[in-house]
Amino acid sequence: MKILVLHGVNLNMFGRRDPRQYGQATLADIDSALEKTASELGVAVTTFQTNFEGEFIERIHRALDDGTDAVVVNAGAWTHTSYAIADAFAMLEVPVVEVHMSNVHAREPFRHFSVLSPVTAGSVAGFGVESYLLGLRAAVSLARQKT
Ligand code: DQA
């Protein structure tokens, strides 16, 4: 089983960016925690980060044909703004789980709304790196239910 983890805009700066909200973990730390949990679950994980919206969308398009069984996504600020990314996810038939490091609902009002929620199975927010690991477990469980 193949799980794709997508990290969106500014998330390469985790570790240096607003540690009060996002903690000290770098994106590399997050990816290695994901690898560890994936191997415990017996699945393969592929991670991808970009700051370019078109590249992010093209990576979603590739997931149509590359054997991806489920997606975990932290789209960063695109979560709140990008109908183009929502349209790309709407093409996928595999489960998509949205994750956020911070508790977006306890922050500024613009972060309370996700344009991705209508095309995702559910979301996990506020648990730091653990949000990704819980999201991965949810994605694997949903993909296993489908097969
Ligand atoms: C974030 C929350 C978003 O509101 C923000 O724009 C981010 C990170 C999170 O992981 O908590 O870039 O997705």
C-alpha cells in the first residue's frame, strides 16, 4: 500500500518558523517520523513538498496513475485559499486526509475555514507532528477499508 504525503507552501520552513505554533521539528524530522510509523503499519510512504501551487497540483495529478492508495495533506495557507487544489483533489478516487500542526480553529478567523474539507475524508489539527502520524493512520485505515 502506497501513501502519498503532501506538504504545501512554507512548510519547508518548519523548525525555523513560528516555533510557538509549530514547535521545533523540521520537515525532515516530520518525514522521518512518518517513515517510522509507515514501516510499523507495513505501508510505503512518499513525501513531497513545494512552494509552487502548479507543482503541487501536478503532483496530485500524478497520484491518479502512480498507484497511490491514499493521501495525507498539509497544504499550509493554500488550505484556506486554493480552489484549484480542491479541484485537483476532487479528481482522486482515493481517500485524502487533511492535517495541520497547529490548532487552526484556535487561531485567526481566516484559518478556521478550509476549502479542502469538502474533498477530504476528515482532518486532524493541533497535535504538532502527531497530527501527521494520526493522519497517516487514518489514511491507511480508510484505504484498507476500500480494498
Ligand atoms: C498549517 C496551518 C495553516 O493555517 C498555515 O497557513 C500553515 C500551517 C499547520 O500545519 O498548522 O502554513 O497548515
